[in-house]
Amino acid sequence: MSNDGSLTAIDYPQPFDAITVELCKSARRYVAILSPALDHAAFDNPELVSALSELARESRQTEVRILIADSRPLVTRGHRLMHLARRIPTAVRLRKLPEHPQWKGETLVIRDRDALLHKPADQGERAFYHPEDRARAEQALELFDELWRYSEEDPDLRTLTV
């Protein structure tokens, strides 16, 4: 655990996508992803799905939560994380939050309350990686939890059963 404010500026969507995969592979219990549209370039890859699937199946105490603003791109184009959430909905939960005054449109990936990947909405292709920053990760998780409380299940994201 480090409180030295260690920070690495990175580019989005690459290597943001690779760091997201590494965070998810190293997670022991918890991953939270906040993204306006769950960009395909950063989040729609088989390595990420594999890492999250493995985490979700590890034990009943593990949790993967994904929060988005707009489900249309996922539904119309398809998305590996949407399909994962449909396959194991008790362990991988995908919800929608169209608007909230505390959400400025940033993208967050939080691992186990100790690591944070953050892309501010106003930074273009610039993101920031806080690999061992429990204080920032917990602050981001507080925001995520608040937004999660106001989110809702989106019927468009569910599997249609006939």
C-alpha cells in the first residue's frame, strides 16, 4: 500500500486496454468499471473477458460491477462484456446510469480498493494509472458506489428468452 501519490500518465485506448487487463488479472476480489459507453477499443477484448470471467468464478465473494451511461452501442454492435454479464449475471453485473450530477463522464477501473485507472472526460486521449494508491482508489470507489445506487437495470442489456 502506497500513499506517495504514484501516478503514471498513459494513452487511451492503448495501453489503457492492456493495463485494464492486467488489473483485472491481478484482482483478488473486486473490479468496478465506470465508462460512458464501454468503448470497444478499450474494453471489448477476449483477454479482459477471460480475466473477469476467471475472477467472477473464483468464489462467491468476488464481484464485478460495470456501470455505463449509454447501452445502445453495446446492443447494436455487440460487446464481449455484455455477453459475459448475460452468461454469469450474479457475478458480473452491468447497469446503466444515464445521468448524474456527480458523474462528469470519466472512465474508471478500480481493482480491490488499491489500484485505479482513470480517464477524465476532458483529457482526450490521456489517462492516469495509480498502481498502488489506496486513497485514490477508495475515493473513486465511493463515487462508483454512489452512482451505482442511482443506476438501473437496462432491459436492452438482458438476454431475451423465448
